Amino acid sequence: ALYNEEQRRVLSVRPGLTDFASLRYINESDELAQITDPEQYYIQHIMPQKLALSLQYIDKQNFLTDIYIIVKTIFRILRIKHK
């Protein structure tokens, strides 16, 4: 109900294991923990940015982009585990 017509396009794509939004917001819970009203902040700030990243992926979707996202995700996970 919070999505505008353009943002609803993300619902037409089969979800994957990772994406640009997952990479950008890998520490989303840490970010929200510092906010007084995390639900409102998520709705007003994070959700629109995540949707924009998802729409960017939909518009540029191809095999090389998928490989890039997978490799980048693996490196981000390994970096977090070694901290």
C-alpha cells in the first residue's frame, strides 16, 4: 500500500538472494537502532532508496550485473565476518 505505481514494478520481478539494496543496507538494523522512530524512518528514507535500487536493477538486468552482485555480496559477507 505504501508503493507508488512506479515502485510496484518491483513486485513483478521474482526475488533473488541478493541485490543492490541488500549490499547498500547490509547493516540496516544497526542504522535503524540509532533512530528514535525506526519504522517511520524506514518508510520515509530507507524503503524509497531500496525500491529505487531495485528499479535500477530491473532496468539494467543482465547476466554480468547478476555476477557482479553475487561476487560483491560474497566479499561483503566475508569482510563482515572478519571484523
